[in-house]
Amino acid sequence: MSTLLETPQGTSPSPHALREAIAANPKKRARDLADSLGVTEAALVAAEVDGQQIVRIDPALDPLFAHFQALGPVLALTRNDSAVHERDGSYLEYHSGPHASMVLGPDIDLRMFPRHWVHAFAVTRGERRSVQVFDAAGDAVHKVHLREASDVAAFGQLVEALRLPDQGDAITLTGREPVEAAKADAARVDFLRKEWAAMTDTHQFLRLTSKLKMNRLGAYRIVGEPHARLLTTDALETALRNAAEQAIEVMLFVGNRGCIQIHGGLVHRIEPMGPWLNVLDPGFNLHLRADHVAEVWLVNKPTRHGTALSVEAFDKDGGLILQLFGKRNPDTARWEAMAETLPRGA
């Protein structure tokens, strides 16, 4: 990877060199600057740690979310390499768990996996304040940005309560875990179809694929209809536009290894901008790199409450970018009818 910084082969830029690069690129987004420098975003944030404006804090979920609840209205942001999910709201009902935790609310709706919440920072840049959490490799897991109506005093209390003793500017990161390519076993497809048809909850799907030593995309590729149907790569945009035009409520999931963020409700303004496809609504924004979408599937999973029909997008490596469901309500049939009209892939 070519970078803006010249460093000896096999070494990373020093915190001092990263600070110089930040100063030289004041208008560049942190994610884009990190990519151009050949480092992770966490390394960029850590380089500016001074114990005052940029503060290392405890990433443990229970104390962190207790303080998030006190912040009032904020912007919650979760992303992966291809999609950014932004939702305005307050952190309301938090449920702790050793392996998975949840925030349930009408606006901010999250599923979190604590082992990936490894590095956390409280960041103050002028009037802008945020909490930024990263995984062991230094990739963003979740961010909280204060809004005009947020409780600034509560942010100060968060910083002081969760401040770590080590406020150094170096950070120890692991290598990124590669995305698992599609994995299937055609010899077991009949068993897959039988067990798929017998599901009563969508959460049973990953247990099924694990038992068969497959994964999500691998199973979709071999199971066949009516369980999974390949769509064209632009079918996701078509689904969003149709949902907006027909006023169909949706559930839109974007996640990474450590966090999944969910929007539930209508979408309205669908705007392409260069390679990005955007939903630009009050309280909810989605930014999707449409050119990253390599496969889109229409997936039908049976549940005890009826069919869960989703449109799911994957990148060229087999990584899940996002999932789009119809929100369960009296209009569920309208979502299903619309989804069935989406263009088929080759």
C-alpha cells in the first residue's frame, strides 16, 4: 500500500509523524486520512492523545453505556468498509451480556459484541465532542457524536469517570481478521434445505450454517429457491426507492464485528452522489458505497410469526454490507409483494 508517509519497510509511522500528517490535512476525514497513510483510524486518534482533548477511556460496555444514557440526544454511528449508518436519538434501554449486549429504543437500536470493544477515546475538537470505540485491529466499532442538545456536563463526567491511567500516544494493534469467503458443502444441501424450512426464528440460521460448516453467503449460493434468490447488484437501490415511494417501513441493518446498528421506519430521500448511494432523512442517514456491492440476495427465512424476507448485499470478498427487511406491521404483505418484483440476477 502506498502511503503519504515514507517509513522504513515493515514499520508503522510514529505518533509524531501521524500528528504532522493530521496537521497537514485538516479537512480530510479521519477514515480517509488513515487509509491514505496506511494506518488504522485508531492509530490516528491515539497519536493525538494528550489526556485533555483526546483521552483514552475504558471501553467496557456497562460503564460506557451508563454514561451514554446520560448524554441525552446524540448521533450514533456504526460503519463497515462499505456502509455508514447514522441515527439521531438517545440511548435508552441497555441490556448487558457477556457475549452480546443490546440497546433497544425507537431511535437508537444496537446489538453489541463486547470482545471487540478494545480501544476507546473521548475526543474534543473545539465545540465538537465524541466517543470513539475501535476493535483490536484499530477499526471503528461505534461512535457517539454530541449534538447541540446533548448534555456537555455529562460528557465531562464520562471522561473523568472512565479515564484510563495510561494516556500515552502509542497503541498496540493486532492484524485484521480476513473476511471469510463464501463457504458451502453441496453434499449437504438437502439437509440444509430441510432444516432451513423447519426454522422458527431467524437466529437459528447461523447456528444451522455453523453446524453444517457453511456460512451465510455459502448457504445462499447453494440452497436455491424459495429460500434464496440472486438479484442484480442494483436491486438494493431499487428496494430502497420502492420502499420510499410506497411508504413501506423497513428495518435496515449495518454492522461490523463489534456492533450492529438498526434503523426502523420509513426512508424518504434516496440520493446517489458519485460512488455513494445515500439515504438523507431527518434523524437517519445511510451512506453506501454502491460500487462495493458484488452480490445481492433475496432471502426467505421462516419464523413462528411468518416469513422474514430480506434483501442482503455482499462485497467482492463475501463480507456482509447490509441487510434490509420489511418492518413487521400490518403492511408486511406490501414489503413482501414489492421484494418479489426486484430484478433477478443472472
